[in-house]
Amino acid sequence: MIDPPAVPAWAWGDRMWPWESDVLRDAPEVALFLCLALGFALGRIRFRGVSVGGVAGTLAAALAVGLLAGGVTVHPQVRVIAFAVFAFTFGYTLGPAFFAAFAGPNLRYVWFTVIEVVGALAVAALVADVLGLDPATTAGLVAGAAAGPVALGTSADALQAAGIGSAQGALGPAYVLSYLFALVTIALLTSRAAPAVLRFDPAEAAAALWRRLDGEEETPPPAVLGRAHQVTTGEGRTVAQAEIAMGTRVSVERLRRNGRPIAFGPDTLLERDDEAVVVGVRQDVVNACAVIGPEVPGGRELDLDLEVADVMLAGRPPATVRALRAGLSGQGVQDLHVCEVTRVGCRLPVRPGTPLHAGDVVRVTGIKRDVDRAAAWLGARADAGRRADVVYLSAGLVAGLVAGLAGGLTVSVGCLLAGLVFGRVRAGRARFGQYDAGAARVVGELTLGVFVAALGLSAGPAAVELVGRHGWQVALGAVAAAAMPVVISLAMAAKLMMLPPPLVLGAVTGQHGLTAILGAVRRMSGNGTPLLAYTVVHALSGAVLALLGPAAVALARWVG
């Protein structure tokens, strides 16, 4: 009896579901969005508090769909455009924090990025030389183990520029395999090994740092009151004269005449029986009875709406939240509450000692006058009605594409650099460059998802071949590339730099392009103190590690 010929792995789809395979191959856009849906659903699954994330899930789904369908070809220009938009958005988001990392006490965190770059490249060179890995597999290993998805795109561009774009099939599978092993390695080192070896309890250490951020007990801000007064003694005075007579920390916020609210200014004359709403600190508001007239029973017209605004800090912001609050009093701001501080999309703990950097977004609330004064002093107030300044962002993309095509760079690197520069220029300016954080997150996830889906669909058949030939080598290389920088960084941060344990964990987590572990570190710490180091290191490493893709390709070609 003669055995039937073996069926290659990439032909399984044609035997199991021929009609569906034909549809996916003939309409790759269907396959692409199918992978996005499946991948982001897969990325939500958590195991012991850690998820693989939507991007890695999409790439895994695309490899599986591409394998079952026998390979799905997406036009290369789709990948180029999608990743160019992602690279610019990524750089734009990191821009202010990236440049702030080179100033003041943040300089100490540069060492974490240096260790990551040197360690990843050293392991990649050793693995590529000893095991004879091709450039695409080596680049996928480095991107998956150390640099994250942004290096995946720069690697693809580097392979294309080197004239070996046909070898990109191994890039996606090597990335997924390396990513999974690196994720487990870093999670174990940060959540289990580091607390045990360095002998600290993450929750206790984070609580201690939280108390340190409080510092000395602050003098509470003066209480702000609002009172409605009927004009009697103040008849004939202007609004400005009445405010000066009451004190320097009080103002007229509403004026009602003949039962109706009226528009008014500093030169508006007060008439008998007008009702004026006075707002200010307690010591000055009590003078309103003598200056304006008796208080209105029941306090009518005290419906002063509190205003909420997001303000992006300009070039030289106050050093800490404490300094910000102290400086507001010098701007004539009577009472303003700092609700939230956000950096590179992460919410920092709002404590008096929380450090502030240019480009941070501070959410404040108070009466409109105080919010306006604070925004003018601190930087740029975000326009809630505009999500993105398409003109400015498109100009930045043009600059990045031109730099990539004509400046001897790849398109992805050019767009990343343009994003960093344009993001930094925009920081603290209200007139242009708005890019809402939520909009940037959606654009970034969608465009990166499209890129990795297109890459994985065409690389599906190569996945089985890669696992069969170099599976264990890639896995061991990923563990080494992930573990070596973490071990060195933990020892340096704890023993030489003497950083508090929460900052150690935050810095080590941020030095990788892998963000999936951040949630587990925060839950283990019990508060957001690790983010104080994570946001600085992540901003610096996120941009620098993007260059590891082209560096790994060049290194593998050199040692090969």
C-alpha cells in the first residue's frame, strides 16, 4: 500500500476550508480586520495578572490565519503607511518626556536604556554567530525580547533597505516566540526574583515612598467662599473699585439687575438693589457687607459652575506638585485643585512631592477665572472640542517621510524622529498641535495592529519552518536577551544608585518595550509610585530601542 503524499502545513487551509481560504486570499482586507478582532480579543486574556496585549495577539492571530489560508498577501504599501503613522504617533506622544529625560535628576535613568541596548545587542550577536541565525530571525528575536513592536517595523524597513525583503517571513514568527518567552522571564524576575533577592516587600516599600512624597505637612489653601449681596452702600462704585475695597483676593463673579443676569466688566457701575455674587477667601469676603451691602437671604445665584481643564506644562514647569500649588498663589489664583497628572499616557500619583516635567498634562478644577489664570501660567490648555490638529500632524508626517526617503534613513525611523521633534515643539503651546491622548492611543493601536496583521498574514507558512529549524534557539536567545539587562539593572539600581524599591521596579519595567507587565507591577505595589521611574525610562527607551531593529539586522549580516 502506497502512503499518500504528505500535505505541507500551508496547504491545510485549502483542505479544511477551501472556500474561506479563497475569500481571505482574494480579499486580504477581510483577513486583515479579522485578525485585528481576534488578536485584540486574545490580548485581553490575563494569566496571573499579565496579558500579551493586542499587538502580540494580532500578530499571533495573523500567523495562524495566514498559515491556515496558505498565505495572504497584503499590498506592501499598506504596511508602510500604517507603520509610518504609528511611528510618528509614538514619537509624538513620547516627545516631551523623551527630551525631559536628559535634564536634572532624570539623567540617572539613562543608564537603564544604555544597559538594555548593550545587553540586547550583545546577546543577539552571540546567538546569531553561534547558531547561524539569519538577519530577519535575529531582528525578530531582539524586537520580541527587548524592544517591543516599534522595533519590529524598523526591522522590516531595514531588511527592505538591505535588499533582503524576501527574508521578512521569519521576522514575525521570531518576534512572537521571543515576546512570549521574554514576557514570562521579565514577569518572574520583577515580581518574584527581585523582591526575594533584594529582600523587600513591594507593598510596604511603595507605601513608604508614598509617605515620603507627602513631605512635611503643608499649610492648607485658604477656604474660598461665595456670597450673594444686595447693593446698597456700594451704589455708584464700579466693580473694580468694589473688589479693591473688599481686598486683593476677592472678585465679583455674577451681577443681577432687575431680576436678570447682566454682562459686566471692571468699569460697570453698581446700582441700588443689584445683586452681586462675590467669591474669594473668607477673610476678604466678610468685608462685602460693608463695601457692597447686606447678604441676600438664602444665597441666591451661587450656582457657580466649577470648570475642569487639562493643561500641558510648558518648557520650565514647577519642579513638583507642591511648587505648582505654591506658585498659583502668586498668579492671583485663590483656590484650584490638582486632580490628576499624566505622563506618556500614565496617571502619576498626585502627591506634594510628585516631580513634574515639561509635557506632563495636569488636570485642574476650580472656578473659571482661576482655571484660566493657571492655564496661562503653566502652559497650554487642551481644547476639549478638538481631538487632533490634522494640519500640524500631517506636516510632521511629511517631514518624517521626506527625512526617511531623502535623508538616508528608513521611513519608519524618519517618522519616529519627526514625531519626537514635533511633539516636543508642541509641548506647552495652545495654538497648534493638539493630539488628544485618547485619539493618539486609538490611532497608534489601530495602525500598529494593521501593520503586524499584514506582516503576519504573509508570514504564516514560514512560522512552522522557523519553529522547526530555530525554535529552541530563538526561545533561549529571548530568555537571555530579556534576563541579562534586567539582572544588571536590578543590581545597579538597588546597590549603586540606591533607588527606592518601587522606583527600581518601575525603571526595570520601563527599560523594555514590553508594557504588558506594568499592570502587574502596579498591583503588586498597591499604588502608582513605580510610574515615577517607569514613565521616564519608558519615554527614553521607547524611542532609542526602535533603532535596535536596524542595528540587529546590520549586526546579523556582519557576523554572518
